[in-house]
Amino acid sequence: MSNSRDSRSPVSPLPPGSGAAVVDTGFIPVRAKLLEVAAFLDRVERHEVADDFRCEALREAAQVLVDGRPERARRILEKLSDPTSEPEAISSGKAALGAWRPVKK
């Protein structure tokens, strides 16, 4: 028995031009993710590690969410990504960290 449905397709596709459907379908999952971020930041503050470069990067990225400018996803990804173009002589493993940390000189 084959499943012809693409596993990446949404459960209930939105009708074209249905702005209200975008909100109806997406609000609850996004709300949960926002609460998860807030809870994470609360935890790192309680454990006094909020100055970790990754937490700082999240707070900076969160500012993009409310700046009213378009292409938020692209701009957040760029904010969290390594802006350099030259490879490191020895890998620091930064790709696994999720946020770019400038090399301290």
C-alpha cells in the first residue's frame, strides 16, 4: 500500500488568498514556540548563564520579530549565521552551536 501524500505537505492546505486561514492554522503552534523561547530564556537567567553568546544571539534575533520589516526569517538566520567567508585553519565546531561566536583576539 503506497502513500501518495507528500509528508512535507500541510495537514490542511490553505485556500489561496485566505489570510484569516493563515492565522487560524498557524497561530497556536507559533504561540507554543514563542512560549518555549520565553521559558528557555527564563531558565538561563535563573541559572545565571544568560550572557552566553547563544542566549545573546537569541535576544538579538527576537528584536527582528518586532521591527516591522519584511523577511524576518532570512534576517534572523543571517543574524545567527557565521558572516565570514574564510575557512578556519582548525574547526572550532561552531556549526553545531547554532549561533555565531566571533573569535576573540
